[in-house]
Amino acid sequence: MTYYFETYGCEMNIAESASMEQILIARGWQKALSAQVADLIVINTCTIRKSADERIEGRLGWINGLKAVREKKLGAKTKLLDEAVEYVKDGPRPLTVIVTGCLAERMISEFKKQYPFVDYVIGTFGKHHFGEIIQTIEDKKAPVQIPDDEPYHFASLSAEPGAFSTFVPIMHGCNNFCTYCIVPYVRGREISRPVDQILKELDALSKLRVLEITLIGQNVNSYHDGDVDFARLLELIAEHLKKTNSTIQWVRFMSSHPKDFTDKVIDVIAKESVICRHIHLPVQNGSSKVLKAMNRYYNREQYLELVKKIKEKIPEVSLTTDIMMGFPGETEEDVELTLDLMRQVKYESAMMYYYNPREGTPAAKMEQIPEEIRKQRLQKVIDLQMIHTDERMHERLGQTVKVLVESVSRDNKEELLGQTEQHEKVAFKAPSKLIGTFVSVKIVSLNGHTYRGVCEFTQ
């Protein structure tokens, strides 16, 4: 039997899809070349913004048509379904559809009514029943009922098959309740994964020859397992990797909340070479007034002081961020404060977007700024960040850096594409056998936001 995954949204969804895929692989299922010819389609949904909902709803409409074709209830209406028509020319081929993730969690009570062709709707907290559902499908039994009031369960392994870089969930949920964010309502309160489970997964990943991991959670640096906080967890992971002679050479983490980024965490990063010198530190806005309205728990001055400490202790650090413009109540003065903060920090890159109301959050009830003004303010931020990114990247020209080789370049099949410790892309000529290894590359030029380099030797 064959399966096909479509995953939307954050790193946690990617990790959770990978953990479900591991279950299918262990049971002998094969990955389908496309949704049109799969026996099982799993849609892992996001609901962080209304645009995410609309994209998934459109996709579900297409899958409804696909299922009708597969069951020979109608012929092909689009070219995209031609492959499915060919697939069922000798008779109907059943298709099982599972929808999971945050949109499913938010709409769990009405989802089946709205999308009756969906066989299973699994909320955020029901994903650990995935194996039971697959057993039911294999046995061709009636769908099982999935409880919707259970605690969250961490999967034992979240690696994508064959990956040399993977996510490792260490916590789930969020207690912060930023006024614009739906996450606490669909992911629930914070739960930290026990240390021994994390270390056990690292051992399993090392056996799979994984080279790089990213510790993930909605707010990783509020991690607590007994007396172990996030700083101590990083120490324990670094010690464990050394002691076990693990294949894992790089450890990253995201996302970090500035209010929980302690001096101890900074000290551990500075001390442990296995932890990458790249920190994603979402600021969201440069105005203390707006940050207070967002319920971010820090002000402009506290954030800038944190950045100062990080740069003093880890001078080679690459800082990236999230910036939201057009939040309710934001003024032109607040916009200038955000631009000024950017000039002081000089981020290497940023995720930049304008505020969109999310139904069910406090900010959605506030007086909204016209969309055109939100877009204009965002453009100012984008224009400035483009300048800073160019400046920061030019500073590293001529350096020789360690690179994790990820793939063949899409632009030039004779080149490989890799990533530096600072989370920058580098293209260079080298044989494809180096994919999935670390190499040293001298950075010689810059093409857009991708470095071009010369591969010197493998490490």
C-alpha cells in the first residue's frame, strides 16, 4: 500500500509528519509518486493565518474531486486528475484521506460535517493514535473513534527517511498568549519532553547517520524537565554527543522567546562548539508600546540589551528575526522605532510580514489599520533588511567556512548547495558524492543571497 503526505506550516508539523511516516514505513507501506496514485493521503494542516486556512480548504476541494475519480463516481475534470483516471481504468481504487494538525484541531467538531469525504480528522493531541488508524485501514474495518481530550504525546522518532538533517521536538505548546497568535489555543499549554527521551532519540539519529539536528518547540528556551532548564539541556546534549561519539556535529534550536533567553543559555552556546552560532530571536516590533499590546513580556530596551550580551559573548553569531508591521495601534513613530532597532542590530535576515487578524485572538477585536498602510510599512522594513543582509553577507567574503552539503544546485547541476553554521547558503563545484557530508569552502563571491565558493577539503 502507498501513502502521500502534504505538510503545511511550522517545523513542528514537519517533525510530526515525519514521525507518522516512520510508522507507515515500519509497517511496509511505500511512498507514492503523487497524491493521484496513493492509497492514503495525509494532510497535516496549519491555521496560523487565514491564508493558510484558505490554501488548505482549496486543496481539500481538489482531493474531494480526486476521491470521486478514484471511486469512479466521476471522470477527470482537470488535467491534474488525468493520472488518477488512468490509475483506475481497471476498476475503482479506494482512497483514504486523513486530515490532522492545527486546522483540524481548531475545527475538530465541525470538520467532518464540512468535509464528509475525509475519513479521519485527528487534532493536535490525537496524532499518537495514528498507528491504530493505519491498522484499521489495513484490516478494512470501520473508522475508529479518536478521543479529542487527551494530553500531547511526543513521538519517539521524528526523522524523515534518509535525512542527514532533522528536527527533534523538545517541547510542545505555549503559555505566552501573544494577542495576535492562535498557537496556544490549538497547541495547548507548554509540555516539556523528558531529557532521557530526547537523548534516546539522538542515539537513534546517530545510528541513521544524521549530521545536524534542530531542537524545536513553540518556545524552546522555556524548556523545563525537573531541575533541567534549557541551558542545562543544551549542556547535557553536548556532553552526550561527545561521550557517544555521535555522528551529530551541529545542534540548532528554534523558536526562542526573548523573555526566556537567559545569560546561562548565552554562556552555553559560547562554550559548546557543537551548538551552531546562529540564533533566531523574534523581536516582532521595535516599539515598547506595540510590544506591550502584543503581550510580548519584554520591551525595546530589554531586547537590545539581550542582543548586546549575545554579540559580546558570541561575536561570530548570526542573528535572524521575525518582524510584524501594522499591528493594531501602531503609529508612524512606532514604525521609525522598528527601523531604528533594525539599524542597531543589523540582522542577517528576517521573516517579515504585515499583521493579519486571526479569529479567536484578542488582537482581532482591536481597531485595525487599513491593509494598504500595513503593506506600505512592511515594504519599508523589507527595503532596509535587504540592505542589512547584503552588508552582513559581504563581511564574510574571503573566509573559509564549514559547510553541510545538502543537495545539487537547482541552477547549475555541476554545483552543490550547502549551508554554513550561520545558516547561510553556499554554492560550489564538487562531486555529488559529497552530499550529506561536511566540507570546507572558501567564500569568494556573492550571488543574491547565496554565496559562491571553492571547496577546499572534506572534514
